[in-house]
Amino acid sequence: MILVVFGTTGELIKLAPVLLRLEERGHPYVLATTGQQVQQIPIFLDQFGLRQPDLWLARGARGRDLRVNSDIPGWLARVTRSWVRERRRFRGTPLVLIHGDTMTTVLGSMMGRSLRTTVAHIEGGLRSYDFRHPFPEELNRTLATALSRVHYAPGAWAASNLRRGEIVDTGSNTIRDSLELVTTEPPSVPLPESPFGVVSLHRFELLNNRKLLTETIELLADAAQVTPMLFVDHPVTVAALERFGLTRHFDPTAFRRTPRLRFFDFVRVERRSAFVVTDSGGSQEECYYLDLPCLVHRVKTERREGLGENAVLSEMRADVLREFLLEPSHHRRRTELAPASPSEVIVDDLERRAFLSETRVG
């Protein structure tokens, strides 16, 4: 049976519809995690109706999610020791399936190569063509491409960036299928009655820059007096707000802070919002498939979904952010979505290549 390796909730969210289709078709797989986000993984698996990992290669940093660079060496050492101990079990595995652009993506591809088996990379071909933006994701993507033989590219542009191996254009990103798994019940947090925006910022290129973060928060706080906004409290973001004395810009009505939400609840909030301001590539994709105006607050993005349509790349410029906030409704999706489910395309291809077993192992 195949080995699926992941480490973060971002990977899991986009892998979930693929794993569910494998189960629906009776194809067994081993689910292994490096535990980068050990606290969130069990919760997200339950939410998607998936089983818990068959193999924990590590459990974050002392049982919590990796937060700072100093957490990484010890975590890497634990993952390596676990893999050396467990590797013999996976000799003869026909395929190692990885996703995305995290440290685990690279580790998973290296595990596949150590087994001398095929590595298949979901979400292959995304590129910013700048190793600094975003770092280290662009480096991770490049390494994963070099170590993979089968590349599942989420669209023609991503596929065009690949030169070697077996390239399969899935037409769109598997996040599209993940969004369809979210039911329409109300979110668990109270929402403003009037139109509102959602703000989700957590990347270190912004959080470590006092001038940029201050400018961003001040602009958002001013605009929130016209259109209320919910500001998602990612732990790393809260720490930056407190470090730079920016918590004073928030209030309980216009510019309200809300705890970090699980995927299903966050999507339910997004669906009811008027626009999103984010530095997350995943949220950029979600907004594209939800046809929701989106300001991507980054210098560069490796994703093309929505750019020039519903999504605006700020390049960290205050004037671009300000202009977007004046009339976000001007930005809507205009491109027709690909007809096929990307998760179906992936599982169909795995079946065609005879990587999947027909007998469930219990």
C-alpha cells in the first residue's frame, strides 16, 4: 500500500479529499505524520472524518506545535531517528505521496527516495521564482520537485513550470474539494449583522517588520470604522501585536479580535464575509473558489488563483491595501472553473499507474 506523509494542517486540509476518495474506493494507505502541528492534527482529522495517523514520526516540540526556529533541530532529529527505525516496514511500498511546500514535504520526498520508490507530489509546479519570497517555501517546492517523479500540478500555469518527470494537470487545487466538505451550518463565533471583512495575517515577513505591521494595522483599524472586521488571533500574530504595542488599535465592535478557528468554522465565516485580507496562499485559493474579494498582503505569491480577478497582490504597499479597502466588491472571479474534481483526477491517475491496492488491510 502507499505511504502518505504530512506534517501540518495546511497539508492535511488539501490531502483530506484525496484520502477520503481512496477510502471510498477501498484503497488502503499508511498515514504518517511528522507532527509539525501536533496540537491541531488530531482535531482536523476528526473534523474530516479521517482516522488518526498510523505513524507519528515526531510530536512537535515537546508535544506542542513548532513555533520558533530553535524548535526545528530537535524535531528534525526525532523525525530522522523514527524514520531510520521504521523504514524497514515500508520496503516494497510502491509510492510515497506528499503535498505542498513545508519542511515535511521535503522530508517525505527524501523518505521516498531512501526507499528507492516513486514520490508523487500534490500541488507541484507552484513558483514565485524568488527564494526570499516566500522563504523557505520556494526552496522547499524546488527540492520537492527535484526529488519527485510524479507531479500533480493544480492548473496549466503550474504544469508549465515543470520540466521533468510525469506531469499531471489536475485542473484546479484540491482545496476546491475540501471546501465542498464544509457544511452550511452557522459558524461557532458571533458575526456582525452588517457586511464585514476577515483579516488573517501570520507570516513572519510581516510580523517581524515593525514598520510594515504597524502601518498595516493602522490602515485596517481606520477602514474598520466603515466596514467592521474580524481579526484572527494566530498565536504568532498575537505575540507580534503585543511586542510592538499594537493591541490598542482593536475594539469589541469595529475591529474585533477572534480566536484562531478550525478549518470548517473559518470557511463558514469566510462564506458570510464581504472580503478577506490575508497573507496566506491557502486563503487566497479559498477566496478564488468561493468568489470572494481578497487582498493578498505579501511581496510575492507563488499562486495565480484570482490574480487580476477577485484577488489583489499588495506587494506590501500601503496604497494598494488602502485602495482595496475602499471598494473590495469591485474584485470578482471571472474565470470558469475546471469541470473535474482535482482529487478525482489524482486518484484516477494513481489507479491508472497501478500504485493502489484493491484489498483493504485491516
